[in-house]
Amino acid sequence: MQQTPSASYSLTLRVKLSSRAGTLGELTTAIGRAGGDIGAIDIVTVGNDYIIRDVTVSSVSSKHGEQIVEAVKDIDGVELLQVSDPTFLMHLGGKIEVVSKAPLKTRADLSMAYTPGVARICDAIQNDPDKAFTLTIKKNTVAVVTDGTAVLGLGDIGPAAAMPVMEGKAMLFKEFAGVDAFPICLNTKDPDEIVRTVKAISTAFGGINLEDISAPRCFQIEERLKEELDIPVFHDDQHGTAVVVLAALINALKLVGKEMTEIKVVVNGVGAAGVACSKIIMAAGVRNIIGCDQSGAIYRGRKENMNWVKDWYGQNTNPNEEKGTVHEIIKGADVFLGLSVPGVIDQDDVKRMAEKPIVFAMANPTPEIMPEDAAPYVAVMATGRSDYPNQINNVLCFPGIFRGALACRAARINEGMKLAAANAIAGIISDAELHPEYIVPSVFDKRVAEAVAREVQAAAYATGVARRQE
């Protein structure tokens, strides 16, 4: 598979070039032959017989970056002075910080922000605990909680290694919805201890975003926290993915002229995201869903490779009790949802699907089938990658959902709010704009978080979970 160079694997090469004519051309040619994509060339210093330049190059992997560096070293008249990694530089000292909202420039400022004035605020909250939502950061702050057991495509890497991802999540909350968020990385895998800890720290937060916790523990942790806390608890790997998948499916079905109630959906990967995606599209009207794992289709009464989550799945899906591998089950399917591992299906599988098939292959970084391979046979294709059209990206969902939930002081995030979020995302794209390569809006479309927040808030009031008077 030919991969595209990415900024996430970029390098900045500081090179000293001799003043001999053609040296810069030899440098750029060598980088190009090595497969690098030059983004910028900047002059740092000019001497009598040399020029020092910074050359920013994108590669496809760390190993590919090393190959580009070696190619540069072999050029006569070019001295490699330094290699820096912009991605690592971005993370130096972390990516987020806490800043003051009020100035502390005078004694009067200090007396109001801290002692003695702050005592009056403490008394007010003690007398009316609900005032914590208006007089502290609780009003607009979310805890991003993980144990580091299911991080991105990295797996169980532990809480410390998960920190950069949680910091990134906090950045997305702030940048896309103005919500303050802070990473809480817990050094335990014990569900009971995670629940106790989150409950103990919840006083300071208006919501809890669970992140990168492995299944099936994540289901238990989320359900217990939802029952035992009076603030929204949202496991983004489950419900964020599900909301955006439903939004994409709504628009994809418009393109192919099919109804939710009529389609056959095959879900490959029955983990946290796969189960949540199944539940939300069932709530939207889909009746025929078959889930597959390494052992094939899940059906009522299956014994092999089961757990309590898959037992539930078998009881509530696969109405025709289809059995076999994903290659067999996919025959006649209108929709394939991949939330599993690379290369699970191939062109022959897609050919066996129904007319005008829809394929969402969301394994990252390598999908269940590459878009180039599926393109001749599918009506609509989506992945989890940013370098292809129709990226199924949770950032379309969670900032706006929490913005809406916090604004109305929702006690929880329920199914009605999730469905409202999905419809809001889908509705950003008008019927005139809808296209096989444009079924979900850009993550940088500022209308998305606003629309999601508005519709989620309306759904919270409609379903009775909003506690702030309209």
C-alpha cells in the first residue's frame, strides 16, 4: 500500500549548503527521490561561501524519515547540521496550560479572588451547593479520564504514555467548543477503583469524558458512573464514534435512496465502538444488523469467544440468525461498518454486497479495505483517516455535545441527545451539497459544534434531563 506523507511524521532539516550552483536543486531532488514531501524552505543564515537553510519535509513513518535523512547526508556540498521533529517540539512541556480569567494586579484584586473575599463565595456554595455551577469552573470544565488500556491504535500503553492523547483531547474541547478540559490519567486498571476515584474528584467537574478504556470494562465503568453521578458521563470511543457514524449513514442513505428500516448492516468488530454504533443505528430504525468478530457472526446461543456484552448482542441483533465468517455474512449487505483491524475484507467481499453498497472502514491507520480497492464497487466510502474524503472523526461530536449538556446543566447524556447530535451533524450538509465524497462536514467547520450544542440542549429539555431553567 502506497502511503501519503503526513505532517505528523514531518522533519525539519537544518542544512549548510555550499554556494556552488545547483546544490539546492540536488538537495530537493534527493529528498523527492526518497519519497519526502517538501513543505517549506527557509533561509537561516547567509555566509560568504555558504547558506544555512531549514527544510521541512513530510514522510510516511519514522523509518521513512530516517531514509530521507540518509539521502541528504550523501549529497556532496550539503552538511546536515541538525534534525528536529516538529511533532515532538509541539509536545515539549505539554500542549495545554491553566490561565487566570481575572487579573491580580492590586490588593483589591487579591482580596476578592482570594482571602478574605473568597470566603463569602465558599459560604454561598455551602448554603446552596448548586451555586458551584455558577461560581466555580465546574460550569464549564470536563475531566478527560483514562487508564491507558486502549489508546488509539496503540493498545494498552499505560496512563503516562496516554497523557499526550488526553492533552490533545483537552485541546479539541477548547478549540472547537470553548469547553475547558483536563486530563486525568489513572494508574489502575481496577474498574471499582476507577469508579471510586472518578466519583471522588467529580466535585470539580461539570462532566466526565471517558477515553481509551478497554472493553468490556469500559461498559461497566460508564454504566456505574452514569448511575452514581449527577453530571454527564460520556465514553467517547463508544458514543462519539456512534454519533458520527449515524450522521454519515443518514447522508449516505440519502445518496443511495435507501431507508434505515430496509437495510442489512454488517458490523465487523464488536468492541466498545462496534456495540455503540449498533445501538444507535438500531435506535434510528435499522432492524437487520449482524455483528462479526474473529469467530464469525454473533448469534443467539453462540458459545465460542463470548462475553456478557456479546451475549447481549446476540440476543438483540441478527434476526435471521445468520452464521459464518464475515466473508459469508457480507453477501447482500447494504452497509459494512468496520471497527476492527486492517484488511478484513477485499474487493470480492464488496462485490457480494447489495446494489449501491456503503462501506465505512474505520480501522486506523489502515482500514479494513483501502478506499482505492473499494472505489470501483461502492456507492459511498468513508474511513477514519484525514487523508481521504468522509473522515469519521469524533471531534465532530463530543465538543458540541458537552457544550450543549453543560449549558443546560444536563444530569446525563441520553439517547435522545445523541440522536439529536447525529442529525445536527448530518444537517450541516444540504441536499444540494451532498456528494459521495462529502457526507460529513469538515472538522474545521465552525457551524458543527454550534449546531450540535443547540440540538443537544433542546433534546435535553425535551427529555427532562436539563436542570437549568430555560
